[in-house]
Amino acid sequence: MINPNFLLIIALLFVGIILRRVKEFPDSTSVVLNKMVIWVALPAVIFKQIPKLTFDSSILIPMITPWMIILVTSLIVYTCGKIFKIERKTLGALLLLIPLGNTSFLGFPMIEALRGPDSIIYAVIYDQLGSFFGLSVYGVLIVSIFAAGEKPTFLAVAKKAFLFPPFISMIAAFTLSRFMTWSPGFEKALSVVGGTLVPMAMIAVGFQLKIKLSKKSYTYLSLGLLTKLILSPLLVLLCYKLISLDSEAANVSFLESAMPPMITAGAVAIDSGLDEDLSAGMVGIGIFISFLTLPLLNNFI
């Protein structure tokens, strides 16, 4: 039986595609939705999830793996970008979308479907301590460097990083949660507002999605998704085999590393003026392809 969350993601993607053809919705619709994601919905999710984190030795595997992926894949992508002289905004989009995966909204139900409900805790750790922090720290660094027309100064990068709404929200949530507990009413409000993140982001992606890309865009999209959905998780699996690491935490981390590009990272890339067609295409098409690749990769475990 297909998980209803999968159907919801696909439905929202098609809503965006359909709205693109409705004249009442201006071309700036996706821009507005992306700004709502970054300035409103994502901060609400941050404030809701940060206080729930607990720290012990069991989190090391799902905590370290996503950062290993960010380090290795970003180095590979950047090196290839320089060798093949990839356009700056395209390289920035690839650096943002290949290392960061859709490890929560798609990751959680997929892990439950493939590994069972008891494995969700490892997926949560992977998402919160890996993808989540990756977007706030690594993601803002990439945006700061590649969104500008010219190479920015250290001060410009630092300023943009510290003023990035999700980064401010992360610091504020960490700090405030150490001294106070959210009231039930506030948590409910955060859930309602945060619940708009995926619908707005997926509709924006669908609105921006174009099937007729240039040949160069198709090449980058194909190579980007091949790296994200196949090569990256196989590299993780190889590392696990070399050190004889075999546990459910490792299995879940392996599958989480194979998730398609992060929805919010796509929204950030588009909002930041990186390669918009490539960003929307990698997120949207990546989701469809992952419905095939994830069950296949699960057989490697």
C-alpha cells in the first residue's frame, strides 16, 4: 500500500504545475511562496523540533554520516565544477542540492515503510543533526558565496549567514529552549504554521518546474540525481562495510543518504537566484525517481 504522504507530495507537485497555467496566478507566485517558506514556515519547524533533541552515544552514526556526505560530495562537485567550468549559479545549485536530502517529510515515511516504525528515531537524528544543521550552516554558506554576482568578502558572507532567517531561528530556539519550555498553545501554533512548509514548498517547486530544459540543464540534472540518489549512498555503504559497521542506525543512515534533494534547499536555491530550472527539476523529478531507487537500495542492506 502506498504511503499517503507520498501521494500528498505528488499531488502538491501537480497542484503547482496546474497553477502555473492559471492566469490568476502571476509569475511571482513561486517567489512569494519560497519567501514564506524561508521566513515563516521553516523557522516555525525549527522552534518546534530543536527542543526535542537529546544527546547520547546512539546518535553518532546518523549524526556523522550526513556531514561526511556534505564534505565529500561538495568537494567532488566543486572540483568537477572548476574542471568543466560550470556556470557559477549552476554550480551553486548543485552544491546546495546534492549534499542535502529530503530526509524528513519524505525520509520519515519511507524509513517507516522500508525499515519499520522503530527505526524512525534514527531518521529523526539524521535529519535534525545532519540535514537540518546542514541547511542552516552549510546551505547558507553556499548561498552567500554563489548567489552574489561577484566573489563576496568574508564580512559579506558572515553578515548574510547571521541574517539568514533559519539560522537566526536555530540560534534563538537553542538558547530559549535551555531556559524555558514551550506552552501547549505555542507548540500548537508552531505545528500549524510549520505544517505549511511542505505544501508551500512543493507547490512552489511544481509552479517552477519545467520539463523542457536545455540540453546542458538535462545533463546537469541527470548527473546531479545520479550522484545524489545512487553514488552518494553507495559511497556511504562502502564506508560502512570497510569498518564492519552493521546496525539499524547504519541501515537507516544509508537510506537517508539516498533521499532526493531537499525541498527547502530547492526553495532556498530558487529564492537566492541560483539555477532555478535545475533546482526545481532536481527536487521534483528526484522525488519521482526516488520511489524506485530507495526500495532497490534497501535490498543492499
